[in-house]
Amino acid sequence: MSSQSPKRLLFSHFATLARTLGNAHRLEILELLAQAEQPVEVLTERTGLTFANVSQHLQQLRKAGLVISRRAGKNIYYRLHDGPILEALSALGALAEHNLAAVGDVIKTYYTRLDDMDAVSSAELLGRLEDGTAVLLDVRPEDEFEAGHIRSAVNIRMDRLKARLAELPAGTEIIAYCRGPYCILSFQAVKLLRAKGFRARRLSAGFPEWKAAGLPTRRSQGASAPVV
């Protein structure tokens, strides 16, 4: 039996969890898993890390109860565990923006440079979709879109957007979204669309935040396991 006080014992466990979250690569992996269940191979491709490195991070996240896994044939798939994980990540981002000057500097010098207009809130987007005054564009990869997306969204992944601009209506404002508030894909999409003469803004949240808020989502019929 530990001689520590119950409070100090709890704080010790809290600190252990905080150390697990205290790694940029693990935070990126959690963001990816918030989109959809993913095999290690896909996480390796999308993070740019080695297979062994991703596997080690996943083991740390699983030990902390943040992710769970299942085996399907030769592949091991991971997804977020139940619980307020997204809320914790959002709170971490908000705290960092408030307390760390370096975070504010990155946002001002990089994100604001890409998009100096106010983002569209979830509440505003709901109204715009209901009255048909906006087109919602999901710029994530197809497998993430198929696993779950905001209802009414069309999917054109960012690296194919320039070649498929003719599919978008020229006279309606386009609202782009991706994986989360710091996902650069929606910023890049808005910059490209404006350069090509479209009226475009981005959604302030990403798909995980929208889903966590209980707002309308949809899963593509026949959605299968993601592929690289």
C-alpha cells in the first residue's frame, strides 16, 4: 500500500497521463485517429514517421488508455478509446494559446498569413446549409471522409482540389474544413479557392469537434477500412 496521500497519488497518475500527451507526434496521431480508425501503415504514411516509431507511440497511447486496437488479418487497427479525449486535446490547445507566447506567434505569423478572415462558426454553418447559401467542402482524404463527415459535405482532397475546381459552383461561397482547428489543409484550400476567384472561408472547427458537439454527420455507405 502506498504511503502517499490519496490526492498526491491521483496527481501522480494525472502526471503520468500528461507525460504521455507531452509528445508532438502522439498528439498528431490522436488527431488522425479522431477522424477514423486507422491501421499502423496509414498512420505511418500520414505522419511521415517510421513504422517502428509509430508503433512505439501507439503502445504508449494504449498503455495510457487513450487508444484501443483490433487485429484484422495481418493488419492492426487503432481508434480512440471512449472518454473525453477530444475535449482534453481542445483544452490543451486553448491553454497553450492563452499561456504560451510562442503559440500565439505561430498562429499570427503562419495561420493568419494564410487566412486573415474570421472563420465560420458551427452555428453559422448550420444556418448557411439550411438556407442553401454555402457549399461545404471536406478536403480530407477519401477514407477519412467515408468513415464520417459533416452532413451535406462534398469531398475533394486537398492535393486534387486544383484539378477539380470546375466541380464547384462559382456563385456560392465555399466553406472548407478538415481535421481540426490547426489542420492546415482547410487554410490551403481557402487560399487556393480565393486565388481562383471563388468566395471561400473555412470552418473554425474540424470534423471531430463537430461530431463531438452532436451536430449532424453521415457515414458513406459501404465505407471500408482505410488504405494508404
